[in-house]
Amino acid sequence: MLCSVPLSLGISASFGDLTAAAQNATISSVVVQGNQRVEAETIRSYLTFSAGDPYDPGEINQSLKTLFATGLFKDVRIKRQYSTVVVVVVENPVVARVRFEGNKDVESDVLSSEVQVKPRSVYTQARVQADEQRIRDVLARQGHYDAQVSAQVIPLGGNRVEVVYQIGEGVKTKVKAIKFVGNEAFSASQLRFVVTTKRTSWLSFLKNDNIYDPDRLALDRELLRQFYLKNGYADVRILSSNADILPGEGGGGWLNRNEGGFVITFEIYEGPRYDFGYIDIESALPSLDVNALSGALLTKPGKRYNVEKVEKTVEALTVKVSEQGYAFGQVRPRFDRDPTTQTINITYVIDEGPRVYIERINIVGNYRTEDQVIRRQFRLAEGDAYNRLLIEAARKRLRSLGFFKTVDIQTSPGSAPDRVVIDVVVVEQPTGEFSFGVGYSTTEGVIGDVSVTERNLMGRGQYVRLGLSGSLERFQVDFSFTEPAFLGRNIAAGFDLFHKEVDLTNVASFKQRDTGGNLRIGFPVANNTQLGLRYRLQREEIYDATRDASLAIKQAAEEGAVIVSSLGYTLAYDTRNLPQSPTSGIFASISQDFAGVGGDVQYNRFILDTRGYYPITNKITLVGRVQGGVIEPWGGEDLRLTDLFFKGGETIRGFDRAGYGPRDACRNPTTGKRVPDCSQDSLGGKYFWATTAEVRFPLPLIPENLGMQGAVFVDAGSLWGPGEAAIQAVDIDEGSYIEDTADIRLSTGVSLIWQSPLGPLRADLAEALLKADFDRTELFRFGASTAF
């Protein structure tokens, strides 16, 4: 026993020395075995060790994790044979085909664009499982909330597989019934034609309007009310509208697979139906030719009452009376309901007033604003015939300036019976504004901007602004000046100076620096229509492209700074009733820029932007927006990256900055292999469109004097068509490709708008409903400003 102890210790020490020596041995070579498609050198590039390094079990374990993480291999083993390290791999199969079975309502092409697993891509179980959930999400958006999806993988030989997604769509959770309570004058079938929500029928697949939508239900309430008002029911009220779940009758309870769905119920108080009774024009204007006004009457005795015809008659009569030059030619309908005969007698009362001329225009209350700033808003002067329509147009222009809290135009008798004095009474308000904005982005983090604006510089109506904005990834300073009456004429002229630095590393793997200025001039070409001309000269530079940037970006950075010299115009039509928070009217603009007037860049860019504001009621406004753009090169030049459109949450809420559009896939389309040192950069697009529908409404239980509004909105659009330079660069970038689709992106959300004492505040919460796999989203947005 005494002799065995030192012998045992000696053997243990010998083995320990051998183990330590083995771990410290130098790797003479790395051999790859089992690979069929993936090059051996590519596999070695994923290893954290190489020939000449000391053998380290920790590095072996890390290399195993890295190789598995590529998704290229089903199994990986690393073993040592003396000083040689052998890497044995079993490659994942290649997907030869992808098929969808059982889908009826959703086309296979739609599903194919959603899934990650593509023909010629590498098969992994994780991707297939993720695709199963993606397909369920697509089906749910189409109303198939209980859809079943399972993937079947079929070996084909040659380490290839076919992936078949077997789909059980189930029955759509759709509107099964639309009911009306209290309707006697119109049948339920008639009223169903009025509302936009439809019951499920054999035509539902054409419009997909049989899916329950709360926003659509709110619109249907107003459509019903307007329908009744246009059909004689002046006292109509839509008392309620409810959506309830219809229980199944097949034993499955709520939302039974065979019978489940929504039941929409509208409760209506119709009231009596009225016809037009006696229609008369009452005028105290002795020389007014009443017979000349009869052609403007759209309301006829005995015909059914229609509120729309009453409104149009008032407008037409006002125009006719004003054309005859009467100062007080105001028309107002006087209603007289007769419950016995169920008629509404209407007398269009025209206030008495002789033909007059403007003797004088007095301006009161403008302690800071010069008289000439106010007078130039009138398209008439002393001595001209009084025209009520021109006065009203001047009042709207004064309000739109934003210089005055209130604008009141009054008339008083002049020195003679045919003379009138116009008194313009204004109450000035602060026109300077110190504003700040705060927001949050998943790429920029906290964003802020500060600006000082004066819209009425020294009371001359001149506009000047100095702005500073930035974040950890962006810095911008700009200065603008506008003279609205250049050379004493109705011409606006001005200039802009700017410097901007943007760190787009998280979006497109580069930084950008722009410095330049604009010269611009604008003037009216028709009522409510302006034409603006401009010249821009700027220096643009892409720099600090990251090591893993797309080759297109690296090439743009290597080109250095370029000079852009362009001429452009904007034609704008604007009938909005207020410059801020409008409730009615239209704004539409067409812009075009032609680069190549000197400089280094040549392109032609076209942008369309239209916005409409429709008052559904006195307190509810429907806002719609449509915009789009296209840019094309000329003169044999390619479009640079900075020339293209980059779109995100500013056009479709719910998406991040540059969150949708062409993007570098950084993956070989044949092998599915990830391109080393490559990030999925946004590459911009040549074409885009976007639409918005938003309903703004007062918040229930919140006093109106607090100035708070709610809004629900739906945004949609797309951006596609990468530039030629990007296509050429990515094509040679180790076999990568550009992910690009013109498919619709769709988002919906809610907003809180508050006209607070500090200025308007707005918060948007949006969810992207339709998006490409490679898009990036953003959930929350916030902005603020304050006036002084």
C-alpha cells in the first residue's frame, strides 16, 4: 500500500502533463468534410480559429455555435486528429419547391411573398415554423381567425426537399347580418345599399367589405343620416349602432365554425317624411329682378324634402344676387313645418340693400401689422362696386394669414345712399413662435427640434424662420426668409439656407452631409391656385460608409461630394378654411425638379400631393390624403442613392424611418448564404405612393374648451424600384440581391390631438397590418409646439 501511493501520483501527473500539452498544441491544418454546396473556405471563415492557432476547446465550442447559427447545416462536429482539426458538416437541404394547399380565399402568390422559405433557399425547421405563423397572420387579416396551417417536408433526393404548407382556412369571421330597428319608410334591403359594410354574399370576394370594421361602422351612421335627410326625413336620428357576435348553431358556441359571425344593428328614429311645400323668394330689394333668380331654385313644391338641394339653392341665389351688385344680398332659408300636411314651406329671404359702391375701407385693431399688409388681401378698392363674394374671399385670406385671432368685416352707410364704408376689425395675436418637437424612433431614439419663427416680421407680413433639429443621429440648421409682396406686387419671393448632417448607419450604413440654398418666387395664377418657381444649389456628400455597407453605398461614398443644381416648380391649389387644423377644403400640389442645370447630377423628379377635408358633422372631420412620386435619370447618368425616395413613418405611420422600400438582402438568392460583411441597408426607390384616411372627432366626456380631439386613421402605400447604380452594385456584391416589392403596406392606428396652452400636441399609436418581411416598423410617435 505504501508503494502504490507514489506510483498513482506519478501516473496522474503524467496524464495531466499530456492534457495540458494537447491543449497548448498548435493547429497545423483545418480540414472540412461532408460539404457539398458550401465551399470549404466559406466554412473556415465562420470558424473562430485557424491553422497556426493553439488548440483551445473554448474556441471549438464557439465555432460550433457560429456554424449552427448560419442555418446552413443540420449537424456539425469538430474533432481533432493529432495536430489537424477536422470539421464534419451535414448540410441542410435546399428547398426545390414551395407549394400551398387548401388556400382558397388568399392567393398562393400572396402567401409566397410573405414566407421566408423560397425555392433555392436553405431549409431550416425554424424558418418553416415562422412561416406557418406568418400564413396564419395573413389569413387572419382576411377574416380567417381560426385558420390551421401545418408544413409538410418531402425529401426529393440530392439533398433537396419540397415544402408544402397545408392550410385549413376555416370560415371567415364575417358580417353575417345587418339589422335595422325603427325603420318603417325603407326596408332593410334598401338601407343595406346605403351602408358600406355588407353582409356576406357571393360578391363579397370582390371588395372584401363583409369584414367587421369599427371605423366603417362610424361612417355608415353618417351615411344613413344623410340618406334620410335627402329623402324627406328632416328629424332623423341614428340612435345607436352595435356589433354583436352571432353564436353558432352547430354546437360550437360563439364563432361556431359553420355559423359564427357578426351581427350589425342600427337603431333609427325616422320621424315624419316631409315634402317641399310653398317655395317663395322674399326680397326687400325693389329693383331686384326676382324672375332672374327663379332659375336658381332647386327646391320644387310637392317634391320630397332634400337638405342638399336647400343648401345648393342658397349658394346659387347668393351668387345671383351678388352679380346684381346689391350690398346686402344675403340669402337665408326660413323653414315652416306643417305637421298636418307634412310639408316644409321655405321662404328664401333676401335682405334689403341698394346697389352701392365702396367709399372707404377702414382698418381697426392692427396695432402692429401695417395697413398695406391687410389692404393687399382685398381684390377691390375704394370706388369699386361692392361685391359680397369678394369681401368674403378677402376675409378668408386675412384669416389664413394667421396674424389675427379674429377678423370681422362690417359695413356701414357712407356719405351717400349708394355709398358704403367697409370696416375691417381685427384682433391681433402673437405671430412669433418658439416651437419644439419630441419623438421616439427605434433607430434614432429620442428626437428633438427647436425653431424660432416670425410670420409677421416687424408688422410687414414678412416670414422668417431659424430652425435647429437633431438627435444622436441627426443635426440640421436652416434659415428661411419670405417677402409676400415682392416689388409691391402679389408675388412672394424668398430664399432658404440649410446645412444637414444625418447618421444613417442604422438605416443604410452611411452618413450624409448636405449644404446649400434655394431662391424661390411664387404668385397666383387663378383663384386659390399658386405657382412657385425655384432654383436650388447644394453640395451633397455620402461618407463614413460602414465596413458591412451595401456595395452601392460604398461606391457612393467613394465618389465624394457632388454638386446638385436644379430648377423646379410647384403648382398648388388650396381651398382649406383654416391654415391650421382645417375642417373643410382641398389642398393639391404638383411638383417637378429638373437637375442638370450645371452641377454633377441629372434627373427629373415628379411629386403629387393631395389632401381633402370633409366635415362629416360640425364636429367630425374626414381627412384624406393621396401622394405619389417618380424620379428618372437623363443624359445617360445613373441615379445616386441620395436622389431616390426614402419613406417610412412620415408617409405610412407604423413604419420606421426609411422603414419600407428596396433593401439589400445580403443573401445569395441561389444558396441562401448570408453575404459576409453586409447589412440589410435601405436603398431607396424610384416610385412611391401613399394614401391616408383619418377621422377626427371630439373625445367623449372631455369638455370641448380643452381643445382635445381623437382620431382614427388608416395609411397605405408602397415604395419600389431601386436605382440602376444600386442594382449593378448589388449584382456583383458576392451574389447578393435587392429585396424589392410594390406590394401594399397598410397600417392603422389612433391619435390624440390637443390644442394645449403650450401649443398643439399630437401622439400617434400605429400598427403595421401589411408589410414585407424586410420592412421595419415603429409603434409610437409624438410631436409638440408652443407659441409666444
